[in-house]
Amino acid sequence: MQTLQKIIFLFLIAIAAIPLWAQNDTLYLDREKALELALENNPTMRVAMLEKSRAEARYKEIRGNLLPSLNATGSYTRNLKKQVIFFPEEMAPLFGGVTALEIGADNSFMGGLQLALPLYNPVIYAGMEAARTEQEIALENFRAGSIELTYSVQRAWYDALLARESLHVIRLSFDNAKENLDNIRKMYSQGMVAEYDLIRAEVQTENIRPDLLQAQNFYEIAVSFLKTIVGIEDARPVAVRGNLVESTEEMLRDFNITDAERTLRNNPDYVNLGLQRELLLKQSRSVRAGSLPSVTAVSNYMYITEANNFRVGDYNWVNTASAGLQVSIPIFRGLTTRNQVKQLEIGAKQIELQREYLRDNLSIELGNVLRSMDVALEKAVHARRNVELAQRGYEISRLRYDSGQGTLLEVNDADVALTRAQFNLLQAKHELLQAKIEYDRFVGE
């Protein structure tokens, strides 16, 4: 009995621990994982995917007009007044003096099949070209959405890295200050330093604490924003993997600023305007094609009968068949075609002007991005060297103070200089990465 109670007790403990395990299920997020999740969860991308499917269905719909069409028809007519045929007056004596003779029966039934095959229809061909361009626009919108989402995710991810590494720098500074404070307390208890140095060390340590709390808050905000973009529940714990230095080396491994691509032929906005202009021109050709002749092969098979009663089993059904060509030639439509074409062509010219203006602006912005990248790279080179010097200076100031040759002020100044140098290096790396992803967005990568 006690054994059974123990088993039940352990089982209840295991059940109670499941939510705790779920809460500690931390998601470790690197850049590739963040991009993968964002593409899966982002609603805009799902909408763009559906638009691709819609454009493809639209093209298949228009292309289907080139295939044969088969229609079944049927009708019933009650002849309230039968049709008549007229005879010349000189033939009236042959028909008892009647010049009009009724034909047909009270009831008329008809059923049949009609087969039609377009042989030449320029409207369909032009519509297919326009639908194909609509497909290309949908694909381009999906590509543009992917590029924009990639840019947003990478920017949020690098911001989270910057916030995390900034927190690490401030924490190191705080730990240095605490270590220094503990050392001074020991020296003060032995009468080796004045009380002023102890007070100064305590103040220096507490002055860093608010910066540490603020950095922690900034990191949590950055991670929360990243989870929002990626599509992760806010309650799910996330740890950001990677660092700015490795990310910079990876991003710039095969990239040379001097030889960087400066063409905008793949820029999403530029490409989209070009496709919009092409669509308007193809739509104008489709409208113009409506004034051209069309030829359709038509075949009919009819099954008909007429009777004065409803005894269907006694009806005499007759079938007929015919085949031929149907030619349609539009002659005049009140100048509507001309004005529709004019409107579409004017719209295409407007888009062309917008595209030229956009290209000039994008070229200027792209040049600015590359210059920013160049400046950030130079800042990073100098900042790295400066961190090494500041680290060495801090170590020397600690040794001088411990040996009684230096002052606490020198130690504090060296610590501030080291922290600032580390921040400058992080900021330079972050600016370099931001400029690189901005460049990728401009050139459409």
C-alpha cells in the first residue's frame, strides 16, 4: 500500500513539473532561425503567397478561352399564336382562297449541343500576355516582401545583439568596480588607504548600477521586438545567439565596398514600377485587339419536335447538325477603344517618369549607404585598436594603485575609457551591419 502511495505521489510531482519544463523551454535564436520562423509566421508573406496562386489561376482562366467550349441547350415553347407563311394572291385558289397558312404545332421542344473553338481571337492572346505580367508582378511582390521582411528581421536581430553586448560591457564595468571596491575595503581595514578612497569607490560602483538596469531593460525590449517580428509568443523565453564581431566578419567575408554592385536593376520598387508600366501597355494592346476581327469554328447538333399534345412517347423527334465559321468584325464603338487606349498609355508614361525619378533617388541613397559602410569600417578598425590600448591602460592603473604609485581617480578614468572604447567598437560594428543589410535591400538581395 505504501509503495502504491509513493508511485501516485511521484506521478503527481511529475505532472506538476511539466508546466515548469515548458516555461524553461528556451528558444535559442540565431539569424538563420529567426529568418526561417519569420517567413513561416508572417501574415504578409502568406497573403503574398495567396496572391501568387490567384495570379496563376487568372492566367489559366484566360488561357482556357482558347480551348473548345461545349454547351448543352434545351427549350420548350407554347405557341399561343402559330407562325404563318404567306402565298401570292394568284396562288390563293390552290389553297381554297387562303393567302396565309399556319405552320407548326401548339408545343415545341428543342434540345441540342453547341461546340465552339476559337481559331483566331487577338483579345485572348493579348489578355494572356497581360495575365502573364500580372503573374510576374505577384512573384515580384512576394520577392519584395521577402526582402523587406529579411531586412526587418536582421535589423531587429542586430539591435538585440547590440543591446546584449552593451549589457555585457556595462556588467563587466560593474564587476570591475565591485572588485575594486572589495580590494579597497581590505586595504582600508589595514590602514593602507584613506576613507575618501573607500567612499569614492562605493559611489563609483553605485553610479554604474542604474546604467546596468537600463541596459538590461533595453535588451529585454529589443528581444521582445524581435519576437514580435519573427512571430514568437511573448511568453516564450528567447536567447539570442551570435555576436557582432562574428556577424560582421561573416557578412563582409566576400564583400568589397569598392567593387560593390551599384546597379538598381533588381531593386524591388524599381522592378515593380517597370512591371506596372509593362502591364498597362499590354492592357492597352488588349483593348486595341478588341477592334480586330475574330474567327470561331462553330458546330451545332439539334434534337427537335413539335406536337399539339403532351404524349411524349408518340412524338416524332428530328435531329439536325451543322458546322461552320463565325467571323466577328467590330466596326464602330463610339471612339471608346481609342480613349481607353489613350488612358492606359498616359498611365504608362506617368509610371515611366516615376521610375526615372525613383532611380535617381535610389542611386543617391545607395551611394550614401556605401559611404556609411566605409566610415563604419574605418571606425571599427580604430575602435578595435583603441579597446586593446584601453584594456592595457586599465590593467596598468590597477597595478599602480595596488602598489601605491597611482590614485583611485586614475583607475576610475581608465575604467570609463575602457567602457567607452568597448561601446565605440560595438557601435561601429553595428553601424557596419546596418549599412550592409540596407545595401542588400537596395540592390534586391
